[in-house]
Amino acid sequence: MSRFPQDAVPLLLDWYHTHRRDLPWRQTRDPYHILVSEIMLQQTRAETVKPYYARFLRELPTVEAMANAPEDVILKLWEGLGYYSRVRNLQRAAWVVMEQYGGVIPADFDRLLSLPGVGRYTAGAVASIAFDIPAPAVDGNVLRVAARIMGDDGDVLTDATKKRMESAIAPCVPSPGAGDFNQSLIELGAVICLPGTSARCGDCPLQLLCNAQREGRVADLPVRIPKAKRKFENLTVFLLRVIDGDSISRYIIRRRPEKGLLGGLYEFPNMQGHLTAEEVMKILTAEGVAVHGVAPLAEGKHIFTHITWRMTGYLCDVTLPDTLPENGLCDGISVTAEDMAEKYSIPSAFAAYKKYVV
């Protein structure tokens, strides 16, 4: 198995110390703060994370505060970042730290790896940055850098290739300097060793060590075997505005099942398929709801990892009966726009319809 070149270590560190971006999580070695940033940065760009990171730590600055926070609070703080299982696992990890480690995040790779929601990359990142433990932290950026430097043709979407890359890099992680080394690889992949033909090889400190550069294969690496085709699902979203004599508009939202896509989050009522206005009227009337008006809304689309929602929507002015059928469209809670903004987390999948809530 080829190794990552040891000669790359001083070149990377010198480049990183000169060119690294000024990111807020690089101003601390607090392991909880670093853990929060790493969980946020999973599948999310650094610029997007910045305001969320600041707000989250302002509200929940310690492991204890995170462990004791109501779920609706943490979901609201996370709103817009997506992949909500990340923040639920972050709270579960806080519970474990409080119960098993006295509120102190352990300075040990294997114990970090045992925390809910913490994989090998995140454990390596926290271990190296917070505690200077010489553990590799191999994310997508690092896989791209390593594949090109070593000229590795393995499919980086497979566990076997990821483990091989991690083993190749591990002997190079210095101590002291473990955190800076791992961050230098991540930074190189984020701003220089970009995907495809966007790579800025002329600015790369490792260009003379790079097999892909020497062989003219930069655009071909890393290798990614295409996944199965994405599935599409058609939905009709109901923005149900309750008319009850109150001057303040209220809207029906409901909580999704705990398990499955967007589990446990609030949503606007919706049904499979693209319905006509007449079909919407018929469904609501069948639930005993008085419908005062149905207006079509803009179409929406949201792309998840394995599925894409294609949505159509209607704004429906309704008066609710005294008794509603269980699990019907209106079987939820009615909230004001202010409530929705401050208390209830509506995932970005419904962003096309949130803008009509006033």
C-alpha cells in the first residue's frame, strides 16, 4: 500500500500557517466547541456554518447546557442546517459525556468514537485539534487530496478506500501539531485541491509531490462510482390558514413521525401526489373543515441525499370543526407566524411555502 509522503508535512504546515482562512472554530481548543463545529460542518459549507456556530454556542455554551436543552430549542437553533439527526446525536453525545465522563469530553480517540453521531473523521478532528492526539481526520476534502497525491484509483465512496487512505495518512500526523496538520489537509482540499477541472494546481504547496499532477490525471481523481439514480416523490403541501375571528393569522403545522425522513420535525400538512384545487376542496370538506378559499402557490423542490421532493402547494383559508378526524390533514397545532419563527423548527424542505406565512 502506498503511503502519503512524509515530505508533505512541513510543506503543508508552512502553507497552512500563512494561508488559512480565519474561521471562528479555529480560535479555540475547547473540545465541546470543536465538536459542535465539526458536526455542523458535516455536509455544510464553512461560510454557511459561521452564523449558526456563533448563535448555537451563545445559547448553549457548554456540554451541560446542551444536555439540558429542550429538543424544540436545539431543533430551532439548528433550523436551516438540515440533516437534523446530527443535532439530536450531538445532544445524545452530551448526555453520555455528562453521565459517563462528568461533563468533560474525553481526551481519547476511542472514547470520542463511541459517542453518538461521532464517526472516525469527527473523532480524529476533535482528538487532534483539542488534544493534539496524532489521529488522522479524513473527510471528503482530504480523500480528494490524498487520492491525487498518491495517484490512488480506489472508489472513495467505499469504506475500503477510506480506511486505506486513513492508514496511509496516519503515520504522517505529527505531535505536536496534529490539529494544524489535519486542518491543513482539509483547508487544501477546500480552497486549492478543488474537484474536477477547478483544481488550482499552480497554487498548491504539494504540486511537486502529486502523482495526479505529474501524470495529468488531476481531473480524473478521486474516483467516484455513480450511485443509483435518485428517486422522485410528488407532494401537495397545504398551507392551512385558520379563520376564527382572531385578527392574527394562525397556521396548522404537525410533527412528523420520529423515525424516517425529517423525523420528529414540524411540517406543513401534505399528501402524496399533485392534487388539483378541486381535489383539495374535496379532501378538506370530507374532514368537516369549512373551506373559504383555495389559492395555488408556487411549485417547490427539495433535494435530499437519495430522494427529491417535487411539490405543489395551496393556501387554504379554513374554519375548523369542534372535532377533527385523527391523523387528518388538520390534526396538528395552530401557530402564529411569530411562533413559527421563534419556537417551531420547520425544515428548509418547506422553504418555498414558509415565505407565505405572515
